[in-house]
Amino acid sequence: MTAEVTRSSFLSMQVCIPTDWSDDQVREFAERENPCGTTNGWQIRRDGDEALAGCAERVTCEQRGGHVHVMLDA
């Protein structure tokens, strides 16, 4: 299985990616699939970010073994 965009809005996006992907791979995939258009590009929501509402930075995907969900912001 490969990575996929699972949710997308103007300022945020959720991706489902292989667990072993680096942060750089996550951002490169996000930019390729849905170019951000800002100077900084897509940024991964980090542990402790209020917008994660207590969830982890990388959340295990229930449907796809070996994958995690990551949220990104513009």
C-alpha cells in the first residue's frame, strides 16, 4: 500500500503514510499531492499542538496495517 490523502481543506490536510516515512517524506508527499502555495509549505502538527486535541502526532491507521495518520497545516 502507498500513501494517500485522507482529508483536505484550504489550510489543513491529513495523510495516511507508511510508519517508517521520515518527516521530509511526509511533507514532500503532501506538497506533491496538494501543493500548499505558502512560503513554508505544509508543516506537520507536532505533539502538544492544541489542534491535535491530545492525540499523538502520528496515529495508527485502523484500516491499513503499517500506516499512520499525520495532520499538516499550511
